Amino acid sequence: MKVNRPWVKEYKQQERTVDNSKFYNSRTWRKTRKLFLENNPLCIHCERLGVTTPANVVDHIIPISEGGDKLNTKNLQPLCKKCHEKKSASESAKKRGMGKKLSVYKRCTSHDSQNFTHE
């Protein structure tokens, strides 16, 4: 049972303007992603900061929703989960017109793997 609380602002559930789930669940994308991570195993944003971090996300540099090429490796970059979240948040803030730019290149501090050096 939902209680009406007029002092609590209701938020609309976040909706995507473009649904790319069919593409991301496709065999073609899964194979491309796997091969790309095998050939590019380290997060490029962390590497620029001198930190060695395993990449576990393949990110589209130019988002598909903005016309980025889906399978062209020149539009792909290997990122760790934290760097990908920062990049996505920054892009989302820009789309919403928020002036604050989030730092994508901020040093990652916690990672899952113990086999890599962290600062």
C-alpha cells in the first residue's frame, strides 16, 4: 500500500532515450568485446595516471546514441568499472545540462584484482 506524502518529491524512474540492449546482448558484440579486452587488458584512463588496472568494460568513446560506430575498434576503449562509471556520469550530467563536469581521469583507489599495483 502506497502512502501519500505530499512533502516528499516523487521522481520519475530514469528512462533511456535509446534502448541498445538488443545490440549489447548480441553474439557479435559479445565476441567483439571479448577479443577487444584480450588485446587491450588495461584501463587506459588509469594507465595515463601511472596506475596499472585491469580493464573489465569496453566503452564506446562516442556513444552509440550519439552516432558512434558500434563495432569499430577505433571507437572502443578499455576501462575499469570505476573509470567507466565516472565517464558515464560525466556524459549524463552534460546531457542534462548540468554545468559541473566530473573528472574522468581522477585516480582510481580500489579495484578487485590483487595482481596489479595500485596507488
